Amino acid sequence: MSIEDNADAWVDAWFDLNFLVDEHKVTDVLLPDGTEATLNEAKKWLQDTLGGSTSVSFSIETHNGKQVVLITAEA
């Protein structure tokens, strides 16, 4: 994967994450390892993680009684 492809991957992921946060009025994100994160922390994680053969998906889930965006990563 080229540097440009890597940048495209995390920019696309940021867009998808922002869309879900705005659409569902969610403020918290759950990373694949179970860590609760803010939107900015999740964006940093996406930028650091996406590359190579790693891909992510997003879903709205309930965690500790509140809605969160769950990030799932696959290698």
C-alpha cells in the first residue's frame, strides 16, 4: 500500500466516523481493544493504525448504558 493509499484509508475512515457521530449524536468511541476514546483520540488511533492490510468498520452499539461508535479492525 502506498503512502497515498494509506492516507486515503484513514481520511475515508475519519469521514465515516464523523458521519456516524453526527448522525447518531454519539460522543464516545470504543476502540477494538475495548478502550473508550473521544472522537479525537479515535481519529488519532485510525491514523496510526490504518495501513497495510488493516481495515476497519463502524457500528453503533450500547456500552455501559450509552450509545457508542464501535470500531472493529481486521487484518
